[in-house]
Amino acid sequence: MKWQRIPLGILQTNCYLLVGDMKECIVIDPGDEGEKLLTIINDQKLKPIAILLTHAHFDHIGAVDTIRNAFNIPVYVHKKEANWLVDPTLNGSEIFMMGRSVQQQPADQLIDNETSLTIGSFTLDIFQTPGHSPGSISFYIKEMGIVFAGDTLFLNSIGRTDLPGGNHQQLLESIEKKLLVLPEDTIVLSGHGPETMIKDEKVNNPFL
């Protein structure tokens, strides 16, 4: 398996393509520029089988329906944010997009606990990591040594908590109890910016 980062939209939100055997792939956080993302997928002859959302803020969901409809694949999101895809007030687009509302169709699958999720040839461990938003989750693949952390943990920074449903103390607890306990050489794939490593954030992150 391999992963590919594709920054999309005005906030350069990281979409990730997780590519496995026979070019099957999972699309994580298709945030915007659906046609551009669709072109990248088709040019590489990838075969998407699911969309996973670390959370449902507008900059992480803007291309969901473009990709879902093109490949007829399910969308997964935490149950606490089940309504966020359809509601621009909840997903933040009504506030931040200056008149442009982001609305997608409801998710096909709701995640409500920490479990091991198998889709095709992929197996990911789901961690509930709220704080940035109530339904923030992270996806960990042990054999690859990577965790898709959404907007929970960044290179030398952490997610903002001043949006509806944000909770600073909860965010710190999520990072401490779910992410910093991972092997120190685990690569953190964040929702914005470059990757980092658990060992580096333990030492260098001024917020922790």
C-alpha cells in the first residue's frame, strides 16, 4: 500500500488517496475541487471503493458527492456529524464561505465506536479523537506506520477549537491518549500542511 497527499481548495485541505492492490483506493477527506481530484484518480487508473471522513467541516467534504457519484461508493463519517454534510450551518460553510454553502448528500455509513474497519484489502483502526469537532476520528494503519489525523494534530501545532462543538481540553486528551501512545516513528498525516512524526511532536510541539 501507498499514500498520496493532494491539497485542495482555498484552505489547501489535504485529501489523501490510500492505494492498495490492483489500484483499489480509499479517498480520505475529498475537500474541494472535485473535478481536479476526479482527473487525478482517473489519470492514475485508480479504483476508489470508499470515502472516509476524519470530520465533516466544509473544507473536508466539498468534493464528496462528485467522487461518490462518479464511482458509486459509500461515504463514512462519525455519527455525531451525520447531519453536518447536509447542513451548512453545522459544517461551517455558511459562516466561512461568504455566501457559498457546502451541502452534500448524507453519509452511507455511520461510525459510532472505536473498531477495526475492513474495506476491500484495507484494514484501518478507528480512533475517536474529538476536540476539533465532536465527531473527529483518526484512521491508523499499523503495518504502514501511518495515522490520518485530520485536524487534530499538525506539524508543531494542534487543531483549532473555537468552532461549534470544539473543546480544547478534549482535543488535548485525544492527542495524549490516542495519538501520542502510538509508536514514535508513526507518520502523522494531517488535514493541512506536511506530515510529521509522533516522536517529533512529543519533543517539538509547543501546545503539548
